[in-house]
Amino acid sequence: MSTKAVVFLLFVLWNSLVFASYGLDKRRARRGSWRISEETLLLESLFLGGIGAFLGGKVFRHKTRNRYFRLVWYLGLLGDIAFLYWLVWLWR
């Protein structure tokens, strides 16, 4: 397996973990138990987790009313798109 494929798989795994963290936080919010901090959720979104955060917010309907979260999701999506562009077309 090439290095590029491994990097792509790590990117997919990371976004899957970010997606799961939004689901876990929503579940904990419903149960009234210990939550994942907003700072952690936001940082996950910015560090190449924009796709997972955006989808997690939409699927679980979590943090969708908070404008700051939506802004960070879109910034994360832009970062993810830029990373994927670099990975597919610029990395040789």
C-alpha cells in the first residue's frame, strides 16, 4: 500500500472518530452525564476533521444552533478540501 493511500485512510479514520465524538457527546447530553468539551469538539473540527464534524452535527442534530460551531465546521470543511486537493493532485 502506498504512503498516499495510508495517509488517506488515516484521514478517513480521523473524520470517522470526529463523527463518533459528536454522536457520543449528544448521547451524553441526553443522559445528563459527563460531556466532551466544546473546545475539544471545535479543535477536532479544525484539525482536518471538518467532514466528520459537519456530518456529525447534521446527523445527530448536535450544536447546529450555535453559529460559532457552524463557522468552525465550514472552516474545517475548507481545510479538508484543501488537504484532499493537495493529497490527490499535488503530492507526487
